[in-house]
Amino acid sequence: MAIKRVRSKLAKTEVLMRHAGLRELIPETRRLSRESLSDMLHRYGMIYVKPDKGTYGNGVIRVERKQDGYLARIDTRSFRYGSIDSLYDGLQRLKRKGTYIAQRGIRLLKYKGRRFDIRVMVQKTPDGDWESTGIIGRLSHPRKIVTNYHSGGTPTAYSVLMSPHLDAARQKAYARQLRKLGVDTARQLQKRWPGVKEIGLDIAIDDSLKPWILEVNTAPDPFIFRKLKDKSVFRKIWRYAVAYGKYRYRSRISRAARARRKRAAR
């Protein structure tokens, strides 16, 4: 069976909302409209406006309600608006084509003044079970609103980022909670899409240490786990990905290594 990819954030959110245990961990997410923009900013004060089918944090806009109006930030640029109508019209100019969603903003934990979130890699094992095979933090670029590696974020060990917030014993217990959350999420998605073989679960942690499911990627990039000091994490992720057909094993060989082999064969 081919590996199933699901691009729509709205579709994945709808499926996850059917799970009672996951529902309370999902920030309110609605299709962007003038009404949803106004309603959610009134209730939460901050929201993220995202492409329904975007990747790598591209096109994400953070919108905040201020005393004198509204502030929208995309990449490193900021725009101010005096009313909901002018804000909504401004977002139409800032956003790309296609459907956008509005998601409740979660104020992330910080490490040395920079916001971070957590990526949990969850994969089908060679035996057909689900396993959370890796956890890594993503530390935001100081001047950007997203944490994605491809947008300037820094992959950082979970233990490093959580050290100001939890002692070593509580970090381990919390990591177990995140791993279980990853498996529960994958199993729920599999009910709707049996061909899903892997997910990258992006988790925000707020000041009360509550985990929030921000996004689920069904085509996660495994290579950020190569940044970890513990190389066994990436080796397992790679081994599982090869087993379910994401990569051919020989593709792991770098161009440089292939060149060396050719030279040796001459």
C-alpha cells in the first residue's frame, strides 16, 4: 500500500476532534473568514492565520489584538490595522491563494528568550505497530514568528529546551506523555486514512505545561533528527522509513561517498 499523505489541516483537525482525549488538546481551528477572524481575536487576543495546505511555515501570519487596533506579522514584516475590516482586507493581500485557516494562538514556552515547540516523530514499525521514534525541539529564529527549521528555526534537544521548566525526572515523565500523545494521534488518523505510515506531530507547550496539538504532518522531514547528539534516534527513524518504503536504502549514501567508491574502483 502506498504511503498516504494528507495535506489539508482542516481535514486532519476534523478527524482528530472525533477523539475525546485529543479534542481538548487542539486549539480552536476554523476556516478563515471575516466572522471567524473577529470572533477568535475577541476571545483569544492572538491567532495564527495559516494556509490550509501549506508547509515549512510558509505563509503563516500571526495576528494580535492591540489597544489601538491589530498587528499582523508575517516572516519579519509587521503591519498595523485600525479595524477588523481593514485587517481582513489586509490579510487578503498578504496571504497566498487558496483556503486559509484561523487557529487560536498559544503562547509558547521560551528558552533564553526564544519561543520553541516540540516535534514528535511517529512511525509504523516493521511489525505494523505505531511507535514514537523521536522527540526534538524547534527553537524559533529571534525575529520570526514560526519555529520551522526551513524558516530559520534551530533543531535543539528536548532536554535542553525543557531544562529551565522541568527537572530531569519530570522531563522523562513528560516525554512519555508526548510519546503517547503521538501514538494516539497516529492511530486516530489511521482510522480515516489507513495508508498513513508516519506523522510529525507539532506540539506547543504553554506556561502551565499543557501540550497543544498545533499541526500534524503526514510527510515529516526526518533529517532534523540528524542534529541530535544521539545518532541512534535518526538511525531508527531511517530504518523504519526504509521498511515502509519511504526511501530506498542506497539513497542514504551521499554523493561524496559514491564518488569515493567510483575512484576506488578505477
